[in-house]
Amino acid sequence: MVHGLAVPAAVPRGMLVADAWSELGDAVAPLSNASGRPLARTVKLLLDPLVLRPAQNPRFSGGVVDARHVDELRQAILDAGPALAATAAWFQLVKGARRRAGITEGHPQDLYFQRCFELAHLHGDPGVLAGAADIAADTVADVHTERGEVSVDRLRRFLTDPDRSAELTGLLHEAWSRRPELPEPGPGPGLRAFLDDCATAPDPRLWQALADTAAGTAEAADLDRPGVALGHGLTSRDRPAAPELGERASKRDLPRPFDRTVMERLFAALTAGIRRTSTAGVPTLVTEEIRRTAAPWQLAEEPSRVAMALGRDASAGLGADRPEPGSDAGARLLNRWRREPYVHRVLRLPDATALGMEVRGVRGAYLRRLWVRLHGRELRGEATAAGEVWDLLDGALRSVVMDQRHRLKRSLVRGEDGS
């Protein structure tokens, strides 16, 4: 019988679970929806993997349950009732600890349901346990330490903490005041040689030699000269300057890379999903970024700096009136750009500037996109091998092309609508 009804040959599993769940009463309300049925995440995270275990009990799997197993499934849920009630009580405590900690990232049910079930088995009902609130707070801290999760909220609180801002500002000043004078590029392994082969037969030894001789660092020597970084589209200033810590950031209004605050640099990475599985906490992340802002190309790793120098040279013909590709990689990028029909369409538009198109300023857009990708790789701890360089160089242009296509379509649609 299911709640007084005759049982057919097979019963829909969902109906059977809901019927058994209803007998657990208000004690499991935090795990239930407004209709009193178990939440979808309750079934997914608690009932299936921890109570019914259909992988070990195939008779409980599938959309329907054979009549022979109806009572057994129902009893499994009822037997777990005390543990589920304790789980619900722990979940309420843990959610309160999460609010007090100011954490807003991640879905609480995803993060804590199974941990609360574990607490229920370890400690029972928290309502009769001294120190339950402390255990809940420790659980929240453990969950987010294990995830290595650096949320935007936590980052903002750290950067705006009055007790820390003076220290962080001092670190910024120290990093920028100790910037060494960079050597001029000298003889040695050439960027041009690597660009000539990187798309077809990248040479790992040449790539390593470029990094070992700090070719990327040397090629950053002129970035502090008036107008150079500005010409590359990396800053809106005449020359780069030390960033501010920052208090807020928005995806829609991010400055150029060298003009971003520390908050904006890390915000852009975090909102792209970067570093969410890193074990480094906010203090380490911020300290590393402060040092990175004062480094050549404002990147921490030599391979990243070499890649920026390669991108600078390979993109020299993009958007130029009389382009000279200069290398095989440069020719490939230029050909990709010239093949884009929308480029020619925008160039014919009398109001391309009004539409916000950057066809003539594509090189700056390209170098900004390349910098963002290299910055992201550093935050993820991803090394760049010789065989990945062309994909990075070509991928940055593909990304710019896709973005520009979207912007053109959007602008033209707005124009046709009269908006």
C-alpha cells in the first residue's frame, strides 16, 4: 500500500519517494520544497547517493519500482528519517554560519548538504549538542578552504579592509620603486625565427632559449617610454603607472590592462572562472598580483613575456594602411583578418567610429586579448609550451574577430530598429 492506495505492478519512483518523504514530517522541511516534497538537490545529493544508493541497489533505480520492492524502498527512507532530520537541522546552522562569514559564492545546497549528512552521523541532532554553532562555522570554513574558492566578495573585503589597505599600498609602492632598468634587446635567439616556424613546426629548444635569455623582459624595455604602451593599446595613459588597489569592478567597464586596479585585474579573472580551484587564498593572490603589476609586460613569468613580444611583432600588420607581415606568423594573422567579410563591410561604413568598431585599431584589441589570456594562464598556474604559442597567438585574433562580428551585428540591428 502507498498511503492507503492499492499498489500496482510497478510504481513511479518519484511518487513513491514523495509519499515516504511526507511521513518524515516538518523535521525535514529545510530539505523540502513548498509542496512538502524533497528538493531536487535533496534527491540528487542525499537520497540517491547516501540513502537509496541505486548503483548498489538496482531495484531502486529507474523511473518505476517493481511492486515487490516498494515497501523496501519506503522503509529505507523511513529508517534514514532521524539522520535526515539531523541533516536538516545542521543545514540551518551551517547556512547561518555562512551568512555570518559573508560568503555569497556557490549554492548552499550543493556545498553543504552532504557535509551536513556527515555531521548528522558524527554528532546527531545539533539541537542537543554543545558547541554545534562552532562546528557549523568550522564546516563552512573547511568547505571553502577545500574548494580554494576566492570569491569576488572576499577579494573586495580584503582590499578595502582599513587594517590592510595601508600595508597593501606600501607593497605597491615598494614593488614599483624597485623596478629595475631593463636591458635593451641584444643579440641571441630571435623572435622572428620562432615566428617563422611556430605555426607549423615550433622549435622547443628555440622557445626555451628565448625564455632563458629573458628575451621577453628585454623587449619590454621601451614600454615605459612615452606613447609606446599607449600605441600598443595596453593603456590609455602616455606611459604606465602604478595601479590603485580599487574597491569595485564591472565587466562592462573594465579599463585597458595596464590601467586596471588590482581589484579589476583579479575580478576579470575570477568572473571568468579562473582560480576557483586554486589552493592560494586571497592574501597570496593579491600579493602576487601587486608584484605582477610592476613586472615587465606586467606579467610574472618569462614565457608569458616572450609570448607578448611575439604577439607584438606578429600583429604589426593588423589594421595598418600598408601592412608588412614580417614573418610567417604575421602573414597568417594578416590573412585571417583580411578574409573577414565584416572587416570590409565596416571599412565601407561612414559611421564606423560612431558604431564603436575597432577595425583600424585591431592591433590594440588583439594585444589586450593576448595579455588577458596570458594573465589568466599565470593565475591558473599553466605553463606555456612551444607547441601552444601559435594557438595562443591565433586564438587571440579569433576571439577579437568573433567579438567584433557580434558588435557589428548588434550595432546594425540597433540602427535598423532606430534605437
